Amino acid sequence: MPFRDVVGHRALTALLREAVTRGTLPPTLLLAGPAGVGKWRVAGAVAEALNCQAPAADGDACGECRACDRIQRDVHVDVLRLTADESGGIKVDVVRDALERCGFRPFEGARRVVLIRDAEGLLEAAQNALLKSLEEPPPATVFVLTSAAPDALLRTVRSRTMRLTFGRLPPADIATVLTRDHDVAAGEAQRLAMLADGSPGAALTLATSTLNESREGAIALLGAAGAGDLAARLAVAKSVVGEKKDERTRQELQAVMRAASALVRDVAALHAGADHRVLANGDVPEVVAALARRLPAPAARKAFATLDRALTALERNAGTKVVTEWVASEL
Ligand SMILES: [Zn+2]
């Protein structure tokens, strides 16, 4: 996929495209940033731009020539993709094999490109095997590593790569990726986008069933806002956390809190006069309307802040039960 089709990350892709055009691209790149935001796609775009037979004036790949096509289908002999095997790691043999091929001039392309996905999975021996090549890349060879945990790489590897840091994507961009590239229906894409914490990859892993379950939990939790005394609110919290044997996990509770945030955001939007069609939960307008009656604008704002603090606490490993009870009592 050429740079122009990458959703988001405009500044980074412009920088890379310009460097390719000027021939100033560093031979070792480390694309760092959250999982699922598009780093691997950008790595592929670098390989295409370097080998395209009919590049655009701005240096971007055409996306259609023989080289682009072969890179997209992962059959271009000069573009090597190294990914984790079923053990979750990348072994030294795989790296040695790739480096051996770098000893020869590119066969069909202009540049040989070695793409390493989730590079933190490179076993230590594999990283050590890479070191010399990162320091003095073979002629006409470019290494592009991607990682969501770059600090797990050996310091020596990090210091030999030029790091570019990717951020999270806004929900609108996530929805675009889901509808354009993954055939997700627009309404569902919008809901997933709100819950995905800036990552299209994370959005894709949230199955619809999980989504509905999280939202049911969220609706139950927000029910605490109408519950009278503390005991009633704690009962709500208990029902959301679940019985001992069947307790929601930390991730599941985070999904519930995010779903609740999305609902509260919709409530605030309704108070501000927004149309149902722009809501993340526009598929259940009656639920949002009922919540809006229970949560006037100031209460919705406070609820949003409460949920935000709860999510931070959950991320920092605070007890799931304690956090949920706190939310139920604050709403
Ligand atoms: Zn091309």
C-alpha cells in the first residue's frame, strides 16, 4: 500500500516519502508505537516506494506496477518480511538467512528491504546477529523494524536505528480503516472506533459479541447513577464485576468502562443537540435517550471524568472490584 493510502500518521509518512525522494532515507529505521496503529503498513509503503517502477512525482509508489504488486503479495524476492513464528519469537536462523541474502545485489528491485515485525520478539542471539548489519548495512539494503515495545530491544540495537514514533489514531481514522479495508459496516465501525483506544488493530480484535457484552455491562454500571443509597450502588458494582467464579477480567472491565465512556459521551452530545446518527451508540437511540434523562449535562461531564480516572487506575493495576465500586458510588 503506498503512503497516500495509509490512514493517519501524515507527518511521518510525508517525512519518509521525502527522504525516499531525496535519497536520504536512513538505512536502519525503527517504527515504534502502539500495537495495531499501522506501523507494519508504513513499513510496507517504504519498501514499495524504494522499489516502485513508476513512482509518483512526490516519491510515493504507484501501487500498481509489477514491483508494487509483488511487494503487496509478499513475493518480491528483494523484500524480506521477518515475523514471529508460532513460538512468538524470531530466531537467529531466520535472521542469519535473511542477512545471507543481503550479501547479494538485489535481484529484481532497486533496493533490498528487510522488514522485521514486532522486533521486540527477536531473540537475543538474533538481535546480536543483526547488530553488525545495522551498523554497516550491506549496500542497497534498508532495514525497517517495527515494535510496540521498543525498549525491550537491546540497547545496542536501539542505538543503531533511527526511531520514528507513531501515535494513536483518532476514532474517525479508525472507522475509515475498518470500513475501507475490513468491510466493517459503518455503524459498527464507529462503535468499535470509540472503544479501540486509538488502534485499528485493537478495534478488529474486539468482536461484536464482546462489544455488546461490554455495552450491557456499561449500561448496568451507569444504572448506578439512578440508584438511591450507597448499598444499592454497591450492588450495581457487584453485578458488573460478576460473581466470584465468573468475575470479569481486568481487560473486560476496561472494555466496560470504555463502553460507559462512549455512552456518556453520546449523552453529552445529545444534550448539546447532536443528531442520533452521529452517536457511537446510534444503533440503540432509546438507551442513550433514557440515559440522557438520568444524567443531565453536568452529571454527564462528571461521569466522564470519573470513568476516565477509573480507566487510568485500572491501567495502573488498581483492584478491579475497588475501582468499580468507586465508580458506582461516584456516578
Ligand atoms: Zn509501483
